[in-house]
Amino acid sequence: MLATENSSTQARLSRSLAALKPPALLLFAAIVVSCVQSSVPAGASLDRQLADRAAGPPRSCITAFSNSNLTAIDASTFVYRSGDTIYVNHPGSPCPGIAPLNTLIVDAQQGHYCRGDRVRGFEPGSIIAGPVCILGDWVPYRKP
């Protein structure tokens, strides 16, 4: 019975897709592809960016020139780019309200991001920021 239902469903889907005009079919394919999760881990791109750089000693504070330079790689990794230096921060525990496309809200003082500052993620389309996370030390990565 299940095989017959699957066969019938596949036949209906094939007829429906055949009825679509080529642009609509391309749109359908793009939507399906966008729903599939990437098999590349979130930190893979960061690993490639840091591959030719050397880690410096951790710093408790860095100068923050622009909030747009601060991004979330995942719930456990923040990155701040300043010139040729990439600063990486791993909070003490993962931040459940942080995702790569979130806008980050940092309660920073005097133009610096420091260990202990509070960060929250603001999801696209939401009206309330997520839970508070606490920044750790910043590790600078520079090309040797």
C-alpha cells in the first residue's frame, strides 16, 4: 500500500512540475536548494581565513571602530575585523540567541569591546533581542 501511495505521489509531482513553465521551475529549484542545510560547518570559512595567520596573546579589550565589523560565526564564536587583524572571541558558554545572520547588540563602554561585555542577538524579523551572553578574551590573528 505504501509503495503504491509513493508511486502515485511521485506521478502527481512529476505532472505538476511538467506543467510549470521554465522560469517557475527554476524558482522552485532555487527554493528547494535554499532549504537544504549546508554540509560545510559554520567555522570552516573562519578556519580558512585564519590558516595563514598567527595567533597573538589574548587581549581583554579591543578598540571598536564600527559595529558592522563584528559578526557571529556561530553561537560560540564572534569575529571582529580591524584592518589586517582578525580578532576571535569565544564566550564562556554558547549563546542560544546568536546565529550568523543576527544583528549583534553589544553593551560596550567607551568604544571598546571587552571581556565581560554583554552581547545579544537580534534575529531578522524579530522585535525582541535574544538572551544575554558574556564576551570572553579576544585573540588577535595577524599575518606573520
